Amino acid sequence: MGAVRYLQNWRSFLGKYDHWRFLFAELNKLMYLRSYTEDLDEAGKEQCLHHAAKWLIHSQEQGSTAGCGTYYFNSGWTSDYPETTGYIIPSLLRYAAYNKAQWSEEAVNAALKAGEWLLTVQHDDGGWPGGYVEQNRPSVVFNSGQILRGMLALYEFNGDPRWKDASERCIHWIWQQLDEHGRFATNDYMGAIRVYGSYVVAPILDWLPYFDGHKTAWEGLAQRHLNWVCTQQNEVGWFANCDNTQHKNDKPIIHTIAYTIDGMWNAGLTLKNDDFKEAALLPARVLATDFLTRGILNGRYTATWNGVEAFIPTGGAQLAIVWHSMYEVTGEAIWKEAFEKMNTLLCVIARRGARQSKDSLGALQGSFPLWGRYEPFGLPNWATKYFLDTLLNER
């Protein structure tokens, strides 16, 4: 985001009286962050979990379709986002199955409606569009891969063959974008070649139990991509070609770093490949150590793990999810301590400390503080999706 647009966001934000309350509450939170994290109890975390689920359901109710949108304090709700709607579906179904869920029926209905809508916007080539639906973009590899997660959750929920058929078409299209070097070289985000295709490979592998005839071919293609990702990692675990911009690719955001780590970790588990798992464990340990040392992370990291810019809660939630999985597999205490403390921090950030409407209550913000450079003054629905996931993990 350019400096002029960023300043325009500030001007728009401060143009509303109610937003000044959020500003002062955020400053207060920055000053007393340690006290707030120490005072948060389990009841507070439980409340955050339910509020997050309710907000995700609410995010579906705002547009003209059954997809989920994002809320910005400056400009209101966006149109619906196919990619994030796709991976919100598993979160809603997980919440509905939680024994203390307060909106179980509503969550199931929202997930089913979202799936039906996604079938209507799938392209003839098998992929799903990039960006928000109103942008009318062509199929994009990364976005399509995330919708596979929702299709799988729905298929395992009710066995409707339409979810499987749509996914098979999509997976075939995704593999057509993989080049001989193992890169998703065509039809990916912004036309760039990026390592977080690992987070596309992982959900394809999750589908394998339902596609026995494709097992050998799909595993081979997955290994080709993941081997290439490993070539982009330096000796301290940092990944090149990991950011979702061109101009800051030398210091990627923890959102896309976490995508890459999560994809390598889960694909490594499925494929029983120690190299892929180690490629995830190394950067995950660096970030967990930094977090436990300082109590927060930066939003971006250079090739020597020097942090810059404000914390990105989305990436924090994603890292907490993969730290939780690493603890379950390895039993190492560092992972448990890191994901539990991250969950506490995220709850403190989501409790904004000022009176809120349904449009903001329960949602996790793009940056902390709210005016950070990633999704400034916004409540991206993908942040709250991961927030709900990591809180459910802890339960």
C-alpha cells in the first residue's frame, strides 16, 4: 500500500467520532499489553471463541450472495471473497461440532450455503476466481487450493458427490499450472512464483483418501513442488519468494510465511517426509523463540530474521495453529507454550476495549495496532477464521 493511500485511510478513519474511541482504546492496549495478557482468563478466551464464530456467520449475511466479506472501518463491507469463504467453511463446521457451541445450527447452515454459492462461481476450467467476487478475475491457483479445504469439509460432512466432483476438476486444473521445476508458474497470485504453493499442495493431499486412482501421480507432483520450495530456503530457515507483493519480497509478511510453514509441515506429515517437516520446524522454532522472548512478533522478517513493521494477528493465529500441531506430534514444550500464549495475545487484541457493533464484535483485526500497514483499519475475515481455529484447537 502506497503512502498516499495509507494517509487517506488515516483521514477517513479519524473522520468518524466513534473511531476515536477505538484509537484511544488501542493506545491503552499498547501501553498495558502485558497486564491485559496476564489478566485474561479461560472464560475470556471462551467468550472470544463464540464471538469469532458469530462474526463469521454475520460476515456472510452482509452481501448479496452467500459468500463471506471483509469489514473496514473506513469503507464498510466488501463484496464476497471466494477464497476465504472456502476455508471459512471448515471453521464453521468445526465450531458447530464443539460441544459448547452457541450457534451450532447457524454455523452449519452458513457452511452449506457458502458451499452452494462456491459451486456457482467455479470457472469452466475448474479453478475458482481470485480476489473479491465483484472483481470478476480469472482462476488463481492459491485461491482455488483454499476452496478445496471447504469442499473436503463439506464432503466429509454430508457425502454430497458435487463437492468431490468440483474438487477433482479443480485439482486437475491446479496441476496443469505446475512447471517442470516444481513451480506454480502460471495463473497464480499476481502472476508471481511463490513458495506458499505448499499451502495448496497440502489440501490436495488431504483429498487423496477419496481419489485412490490418483494417489501416485498426485504425490509425485506434490513432491516436485515441495522439493522446489526447499531450494528457496536459506540456512536459517527463511524462505525467498514468500511475500504477496513484489516490492517487499525481501521481507515477507508472517501471514505468507505461516502459509508456507503450515503447508510444508502438513504435507510432510502426509507424505512421511522428514525433509519437508524439518523445512517447517526450523522457521517455526525461530518465530516461536522470538515470540516467547518478546511477547509479540513483527509483521515482516528479512532473510536474517530481523523483524520490521507492526504485528499481523492473522499470521500469529496461523503460527499458533501449526505450533499446536507440532506439539501434538513432537511433544516439545516450546510449541505448547507458544500457541497458548499466542492465543491469549490474540484474544486481548480482538477485545478492542470500546463499544462495538455487530460489524466488528468478535473479529480479529488485520494489524496490531489497528493502523499497521497490513489491512489497516480492517477486519479481514481470514484473520477471524484462523483466530477461531486456534481457539478451537486449545479447547
